[in-house]
Amino acid sequence: MGRTLVKIGQTDVETTALGLGANAVGGRNLFPNLKDETGIEIVQTALRSGINLIDTAYAYGLGHSEELIGQAIQDFDRHEITIASKGAHDGDQFNNDPQFLTTQVENSLRRLKTDYLDIYYIHFPDEKTPKAEAVGALQRLKEQGKIRAIGVSNFSLDQIKEANADGYVDIVEDQFSLLHQDNLAKMTYLKDHQISFVPYFPLASGLLTGKYDGPVSFADGDIRAENPDFQAPRYDQILAAVKRVQPIADLHQATVAQTILAWYMQNPLISIVIPGAKQPAQVQSNAAALDVQLNDEEYAEIDRLFAAFK
């Protein structure tokens, strides 16, 4: 697939089709036993492996992920890196108030040790703020050069339409994977309106990597412990479908994870895919997916294998 850059919406922001989801970089409120030095190494490995998009959020470690990324990028050319962050968490509630979002952006800039963000998302919608007003606050920051592209995340289709009343929304991030395809209608709308789409959890907490082949258990505090995907009978159905991807992967001398990531990058409704990683070696392996090109038959076969999960 090579290193062709992807344009974000109708902006001049460009990035690799594969990014790094950084929730395990400093996200100690999400995963147990994370080490700061490993998080920094994960980010630097991504940048050295041809991945230039780092996707983080205040919610990942309550700012700690941003702090680690700010340290990790100091020896790299900032203009060669695309940094995306998100905000909306206000204690145990979501807040889309324009002044709150403005303060969140300023705090993210400080933690990341940068004077601009390439992409900034409203992480979750609140229940009271008119969405066009919330996005309007980000548009003012865009005009000031503090952010380059405006995003929303976890918004319903109606909320996206409201947020985009003035045409300011450039990119949307939401859950989508071969196991969770209920956002297809939303993705079609975005494509029709030249708004980029980024799926999170593309490897479904590791289920689409081929590493699971039997019963599994997780430590206390691991977000996978309560995930229905890891419970029978769905878990067994997932493993059966993933196993049938292996022959396609073998034809490309690739792993199952690399093959699945290649499928996302070839999906016309998806702009960028951002798998996470807990170890630098995972990042290196994921980066190799940039060089996997599925033919039409292989793409259609993977689509068919997971059709039951739509």
C-alpha cells in the first residue's frame, strides 16, 4: 500500500492511513500496569516506523497520555507529526460548553508541548450544549491557528448534522470494526459530505489479531474483562471467523492483524485506522500493514466472513 498520505476532510492536514491509538500510552485509568517509559517508546517506535498520526485524549490517564507524547516527540520534527487529541470530560460528566472546550484545548497544548494540534475532537456529546455552538468554539481556535482540523467523536448522526450546521466538521471518530458495524449509515453520510472517518477499536481489543484461540481471563481493572465480545457464544463465533482470515494473510506473508488493518485502509468509507498497542513490537508489526495490498476477491472474502456481525 505504500506511504500515500490521506487528506483530512477538506483541510490541508495530511497523514498516513495508519495511525497509533494512544490509549495505552499513559492511560493508567484504562489499563493496569502501564509503564511511562514503555509508552514513550511506543510513540517513538510508531514515528520511526512510518506512522505519523498519534491519536490521544485527555481521558487517557486524565492528561497523562498527552504529557508522555509531549516528551516522546521532542526529538522529532513536529511538522512531520499529526497529533490528534480530544476533550469533553469534566469530572464525571461531559461538557461541550465553548469556554470549557477552549480551556481543554489550551491545556492539551501545554501538556503536549506544542503550539497547535492537527486535529481536535469533542470526545463525547453533552446533553445541553447546542452542537453548532460547541463546534463554533473550535472553529475560532482553528482561525487562531491552534487547531488545524475539527472533529467530533461518539456523536449520533443527528448530532453530527447539528454540529456541522456551518460546515465546520472535518473528521469524525467512532467505534467501528469488522465485529461492530452498526455505524455504516453514519459512515456513508460522512463520505457523501467529504468528512473523514476514523474507527476506534479497529482490532476489537485484540480479537481481530488472531492471538486468541481459547478461553481467556483478564486482570481486575482491564477494560476487556466486561466486554461481551469475550463471552460465549459470540467469542467462539469471532474466533471461527478470524481463523478463516489466516489463509489470506499467508498469501501476503502477513499476520492476521496486518491483513485486517489492510482491509480497513482499503475500505472507501474509512480514512485512517488507529490500532492501539501496549508494546513497541506491536507498533512495528502494525506498521507493516501499510505494505499489504488485498485484491478485490480477498477484500470481499473478509467482508463476507464478518457479515454476520453487521
